[in-house]
Amino acid sequence: MPAPVNVVAVVGSQWQWAVNYPEGPGNPEGAVHEAAADGAVPVLYLPQGETVRFEVRSADVLHSLYVPSFLYKMDAVPGVTKKFEFVPQVVGEYEGRCAELCGTGHSEMRMVIKIVTPEEYRRHLAQLKAQGQTGAKP
Ligand SMILES: [Cu+2]
């Protein structure tokens, strides 16, 4: 597998996912993050055909990022950053959820994952930057 050019850093907390895109070869303009309104489902963008490294951690209790369509699940553990790499293949929208019972809001820990073309992905990162969503999500 080629070296990862894209990194997405996902942080679980009671009861939402924060989505960050750190600076790197696939994101030379600097770190940006998604901002979902309270109660809204956050969206995570991925570029089709490029290696992506997920970095998953938790800000409080155990969570688990689970994407049924990918047949994949990665625990989010406080104090530990778990990593996995893959190449998104098929453009489309996929549902993510939490697969670790983490409290009363557990069922609300959903996420939409959008695999888009690399051009759309870069445009999206530029848009986040233009909107002032720079740095890691507070
Ligand atoms: Cu949960």
C-alpha cells in the first residue's frame, strides 16, 4: 500500500464524533475541521483512490467507530490513538455509528461518510479553511 497522503483524526466524546483533517501531503494548506451544529450528524469526507490513515481516539469513555458498509470497526480508547489505513474505493455516502455502549446518547453517535473524487475532497478542505474552521476542533 502506498504511504498515506491523507489523515483524518476522529475523536469520540459523549455523544458525538469530531472530525479533523490535520495538515499533511494531501492537505498542504493546514489543519481544518468539520463543524456540525448541536444535534446534527457530522460529515467526514474521504478522497476516492488515495490512501487515508484514520486516527481514532476518545476524549472520555470507550467508543467504537463502526462503518457497516466497510465491514470495519475501530475502538476509540481514552489516552490511545488507534490507526488504520485504507483506500476508499466507491464514491458515495455511508453511515457510521458508535458500536460501544457509551451512555444515554449512544444511539445518537452517528456520522455520514462521503467518499468523493480527490478534486472534490481538496475543494471541501479549502472551503472549510475559507469558513474559518482551521486547526483542530476545540
Ligand atoms: Cu457509543
